[in-house]
Amino acid sequence: MADAPKTVPTDASAHEFVDSFEDEKRRTAGHHLLKLMSEATGDEPVMWGPTMIGFGSQRYKYASGREGDWPKVGFALRAAAITFYGLLDHAEVAAEIEKIGKHTTGRGCVYVKKLADIDEDALKDLVGRAYRLANGTFA
């Protein structure tokens, strides 16, 4: 039997989570992203696990049979970088990720050291497009 997914929606407040950061820069960036991503998606932020903030929900099922729910788009305020989820899930958005500016990518994630390094209008556009393209499945 497969283990249950660890990253699931919780009842915790995303705003209170961001407020809990002692570092003012991370707290400010978090509140800014809550606003930007809420506007881009038209959805409310939800805590997924203890540290990820997601918008919307979609169902995934891998060939292995593992399945669960995952946010359509989201972010986490990590110590080393802000991690964005969902921006590489759709080829038409991933193809334009360079528009946001200085970033790196990993396995399905986009990493940004600081918001000042990126074009926030491009980020907002790509977040909105990725959210709308999410169809509830992963390949």
C-alpha cells in the first residue's frame, strides 16, 4: 500500500503563516505574493502542509498508481529562495518562464532569490495562465 501524501491542504491561515516569519523581507515578500497570486488566480490561498501556500486544487495520478491532490499553483518561502510550483506543468507557460527574469529551475519548480530580481507583471501573467491551464491531472 502506498504511503499517503504528506503535502495536503490544512486549515491553517496562509496570512498568519506569513506573519510568523521573523525576517521582515521574507514576511513582506510573502504578503506581496499572497496578493499577486490571489489576483492572478482569483482564488484564496490555502496552506498545503506546514510550509507551502497553494491556490486551487487538482487531482494527479502517476503511472505507478500513486495519486492525490496538489495545488494548481503555489509557492514556498524557503530560506535560500522562493519556490514556485505549477509554472512548469504546462508547456505553453514553461516555454515563457524566461520572461520573469533571474531564476533557476529544478524538478518541476522555479526558484527566485528575491522578488526584486524578477518582472512581477510577467510572473502574475504566467501564474494566471498556469492556474487556468491546470486540468486536474499530471502525466
